[in-house]
Amino acid sequence: MGIRSRQVASGQGWRVDDVTCNSGPRDRPFDERHSSVCIALVTEGSFQYRTAQGSAVMAPGSLMLGNVGACFTCGHEHRAGDRCLSFHFTAEYFERIVACVPRARPEFKLARLPPMERLLPVLSDAQVMLHDGDAVEEVALRLAGDVCTVLAEGTRACPAFTARDEKRVTAAVRRVEVEAADRIPLNELAREAAMSPYHFLRVFERVVGVTPGQYMLRTRLQRAAVLLRRSSLGIATVAAECGFGDLSTFNRQFRRALRMTPNQYRGRA
């Protein structure tokens, strides 16, 4: 098992690491401890995260939440490898952020936030940030504040699911990650998981936190946002490469999720 961590940037009270793990089903998870407040964005792969706040399957676009001093394990029982962008804050630094968010608490009560439309702007900026070191602290502050706001407004705890459900959904998540630009019918994913479409829909939402359709759409939108900032491709080309066959649909979905047009988002760079 190997974990590689590259520090992206750091400052007084905060740090951001780009972390890659290549462990797989044959590697036994081991206990770890969060030395700081941690908010980690999964950018590739998937894994099982277990801590005092609960257990959750982490997939691209989801956020792993960790409290200072909390013990945890990360396992790859079904597929190998993952990559995360990990934001770390000292307790004092994080408490100053929490103090600015009404009803927010300095400790996380959940293990994970699923891929959420309202977090797409800051999550997309976080991935672009890897290539723009000047904006790192700003993105870190925005991410922490947005997460605290979402938690203060209330979210559901991760519902229980079986190891069998976890394995089947993990396979579907990995396929969507690889083929996000393609049209993958729900009944095809359900057939591969040996479930009826309705049962698969319910189980997928239980494990990942969003429905298969929502997960595919948010994956495409996040990739489109990153591509808009990191390339000079035309809007129509970006839309096509990310799986949107119709430009007007792409513009409408992008504006609804990121609260600006693709051209406006690119112009913010």
C-alpha cells in the first residue's frame, strides 16, 4: 500500500495537500488519526471511510469530513486507488471560520457530504486551484465556509447499507467516473449490479448520497468547469467532450448549478 502526498500550499493555520493512494482490496486498512480539521475533496477513485461520525462510501465530488483527534480508517475493499485534495485547518483557524456562519458548529456531525449542486462552484475552483497557487487560501476559506453553511442548514446522516450494496454501487460509480461523457442507461447500470432499476436507484442514493442521474450530471458539470478554466476550447466543444449533446441544455444546466454562464465562469479566471 502506498500513499503519496504533495503539499500544494500552506499558511498560518491551514494547509492543502494533493494525496494519491494506490491501495486495493488486498491491502488491510489501518487506523489513522486526524491531526487537524480535514475537508477532503475526492477527485478520482473511491474508498470506504469509517470514523466516529459514521461510515460512508467516498466517490468523486464527495467531501470527507474529519475532526481534530478523531480516529478513522480508509479502505479499498472493492476497487483500488483514489486521489483527494485535502484541506487542513488548525482548530483555532477553523473556529474563526465557524464563528462567521450562523448556527455552525466547530465539530462535524457527519462523515461525508455527497456531491452537491450548490458546492459545485467552489469544488470546481478547488480543482483549478492546483494550477494557480495564488488563490489557494481564498478557495480553502470558501470551501470551509460553504461546508459549514450546508451543515448548519441541516443534512441527512448517511443511511445504513450492506457490504453487498456497497460493492455493487462502487462498481457503478467507477464506471460513471470513466464513462461520464457517455450515455449510460439506468437499466444497464442496474443490470450490471444485478438489481431492478428501481431498487438500484434507491440503493445508489443510499450509498452515494445522490441518485445516479444527479451524480452523472454533477460529474459532467464539474469536469466542464475545470476544462473551461484550463483550456481554450470553445464552449460547444467543452459541452460535447463532457457529454452534453445539446449546447442549450449545457448552458442551462451550467447556469443553474454554478449560477453563471460558461463564458462568465471562464472570464472569472
